[in-house]
Amino acid sequence: MDSIDRAILDLLQWDGRMSNQELAERVGLTPAPCLRRVRRLEADGVITGYGAVLDPVSMGRAFEVIVYADLVAKDLATVEAFEERLAGMPEVLELRRMFGIPDYFIRVGVEDLAAYERWLTAKLMGDPAISRVDSRLTMKVLKAMR
């Protein structure tokens, strides 16, 4: 991967709908070699897909909370069941199993504080696998990956 590939990736990361013509102009290539590079990056698995960036307010997910959670038991069945359950929840925007403490980093997006409380008490804290939950409310998003 060279500097042109990296420039292509930077531009597509911020605007995946950019035309090949514009992309080529911005990285200093003609359209045919630019398209070949994009196709190669896709084939090599560097570009794994394209998607829409959604407005969290319009989607009812403007209230974001970072949740740190620990499990009571760390056996494979408990971990897999917990992860599958949380990954299937539409409120869970991001779910990471961590090394050390906490066991999980969970980014939750809901409409407001009342919706978060309902999700937390009914869906997360109601899970017998949970031993501890620590919530951090987002004041302002300063930078986010698209």
C-alpha cells in the first residue's frame, strides 16, 4: 500500500459515494488506474464495504452513553450468550470485549435519559451475567469515525 492508496482510502472513508472521476482527480490519477486501485483494495479486504452515515437525532439515538460492564462468570457459554444478546440490541451501537477491567465497553444510543434508564434496568442490569455496570454520559462528540 502506497501513499496514493492511503489517499484513496482517506477520501472514500469520508465520502464513499465520491465518483471515480473526482477521486482520481483528487489523488492525481486518471480514472482507469484509480478504479483498478479501488477494486484491488476491495478485493484485498482493505475496503470491507460502504454505508450511509445516519443522523442520530433523526434516528432517535442522540443520547449516547458509554457503559463499562463486568460479568459475574467468564466461562465460554456465559460470554457467548451475553455477547450475542447485546449485539442483537438496536440500542447497542458498539460492543467491545476488553482485556482486563472492564470486561466490556458498550456504546449505547437512545432517545433520552428516560430511554437509557429503561434500557439499563430492563435489558442490561436484568441479565444475571452482569456483576457491575458503570455509565458515562456523553457531553459532546468531538470526533467520530464515519
